[in-house]
Amino acid sequence: MPCILAMFDFGQCDPKRCSGRKLCRLGFIRQQKIGQRFPGILLTPTATSTLSPSDSKTILLFIEPRHQNNVSFHFC
């Protein structure tokens, strides 16, 4: 099961220079509406920490039990 990456676009920056919009155009992530649910990880430029391999157990807490055996983590 691949991990879905998404972002909220608040329209606060120059669309031609926005790295989030560029990732959307290239098909690496998808744009989400505020409050819209999806099965994945949401990217934000205002995060105070990053995901690491040590977070895999915490991430599993948010995955439905029937899908937990199909999840694999690949951190760069």
C-alpha cells in the first residue's frame, strides 16, 4: 500500500514559485481541501518536526487495523 502525500494550498504565495504546487503539477502529491479526509500524510511548510523511522509505531496508531499488515515505511 503506497503512502499518499497531500497538501493544503492557502494561495498565500506566488503560484509559479510554490514548491507545493510544483509537486502537484508533477504528480508527486495531491491538493486537498481544508477539512477533507484522506488516507495519507499531509505536508506542511510550518511543521515543527519531521517524520523519522522512529515515528513508524506512532503512524501505525492512525492506520486501520485491517491495513496495518500491508504498510511498509521507506524514509529517505
